[in-house]
Amino acid sequence: MLQSFRAILDDHGQLHLLEHVNMPRRARVIVTVLDETSLDQASLENSLLSEESLAKEWLSPEEEAWKHLE
């Protein structure tokens, strides 16, 4: 199951999660850095709103191409 968490990357390259993350075990992660100078608020909100529906599609059994990433 994919989960997303908001975070801030500080000037020293340290990643700070904006919420407590309770994971039952170690997990691999993918970090996406948003270029806030090129994203307006509406674009950011649209991508967050579409995340759930995209996850359903990506996690469907038909999407065998992504199986190796689980």
C-alpha cells in the first residue's frame, strides 16, 4: 500500500516529516522534491486530490508492470 507524507527539506539536506509516521517495520521510500517556484497552489492541490484515485489504478492486478516495486 502506498502512503504519502508531507515533509520539508531544510537547508542542510535533512528531511523533516510534518506528521508522526507509525510504520510497523522498516520500509523503502521514494522522496519527491517539489519545485515550489514552478508549482502554484492549485496544481499542488490537484495532484494531492488525484493521488488516491491514481493509487487505486496503479495497485490494480492489471498493472503487472509495477509489481517489482512492491
